[in-house]
Amino acid sequence: MLGLSMAIFSLNSMAKDQEWPEITEDGLHRVHDAELAVVYAEPGADLAGYGKVMISEPSVAFKKNWDRDMRSGSASKLSTSSRVNTTRIKKDLALAFETVFTDKLTSGGYEVVTEAGDDVLQIRPSIVNLDINAPQTSGAGRTNQYVRSAGEMTLYLELFDSSTGDLIAKALDRQVDRENNEMMTWANSATNKAAAERILNGWADILLEALNEAKAYPMAAAPETE
């Protein structure tokens, strides 16, 4: 349980904490009091031995029917003559993820590498349910749009031992851009990018904190058996 498709469905449909299983089908155990919404980890997993990180290319997916919903129901939605380059948005967001996480981890003392190794932690990220309230458009129908929030997105993250391919942990977290309840603000590609980077920096901070905590408080080695 809690593969990518199941994780997306679960986050959208399960509101109560007790509806998340304590143990997944692949043997990971629920971690309570985590910084992210839902976290599962291998029992006894220790991240202290990883001094390097390998970031797989992030996959990005819009919320189901996002484009259709953008074009229906409201004058503030996209006009039929407007165009949104969803491929470019996904590419830019994936690049922003890699840039933010690379910068954050590097500044925290971790080497970001491209090859597996005994001390390399592989990060496999996915951004799902991307929902941009006012994407930058082109074409004759392009207009200024004002919103209270840029939108939201959900992170699905898996951590692997890069050498063995063993799954160590996985997490799911939904974040909504901060809302301005007092006034509407103009939305454009620059403001949407800034909102995405705020969320990405928050997620990168949490990962860096977890890695640093593991190094500061490494788990005691299990006693050898005769």
C-alpha cells in the first residue's frame, strides 16, 4: 500500500489519521509526529551513514481534469483563446525542485552526486495534484488575473539505499500556497514561481533537518551474535 497512485487517492479521500495503515504492504511502519503529513519508514532505518545524495528526475502531474476545469465555470478561468503550456510548467517545476533541493543539501554539507554508492541516499520525488489557480497564458485571451493563493501541490517522496535499491522510507505531503485573506494579488509566471519555490524550500528544509538529526543522533549498532 501507499504506492504512488494509492498515495494520491488516499491523500484525497482519507481525512482521519486512523485511516492510514500502521504498516504498508512493503513492510514500512508509520512514523507519527513527523514534519510531513504521512511518513513511513523501515524499522530501524538509520540515515546517519549517508553523506551523499542522488536526486532522481522529479515527475510532475497536474490535478486530474485541471485543464478542463480551468476552462469552465467562471469568468476568472481560462478563455478558449488562451493557451497554457503544461509541458513547460512541468519541466520548469521539476527543474526548480532539483535546484532547490541541490542548493539546500549542498549548503547543509551533503554532496549531490549522479552515481550510486554505499554512502549515497537516492531521492525519488514526484509532484502530484499540481493545481495552479492562475497560470500564465498566451494568446488573444491573455488577461491579468488576481488570486488569494497561487495554488497547491503534493509531494510524494521515496528514499532508497542507492547501492542495494532497498526502500528506506516514503512520505506524502500536501501544501497550499499561503492565502492572502485581506486582498487579491496579481498572478503571473513570476509570482507562481515564487510560490512554488516557497513550498519546495519548506520540503527541502524538512529533509535536511531529518538527515542532520540522524547524523547527530545515530542509532546504536546492533550487538553481534555468536
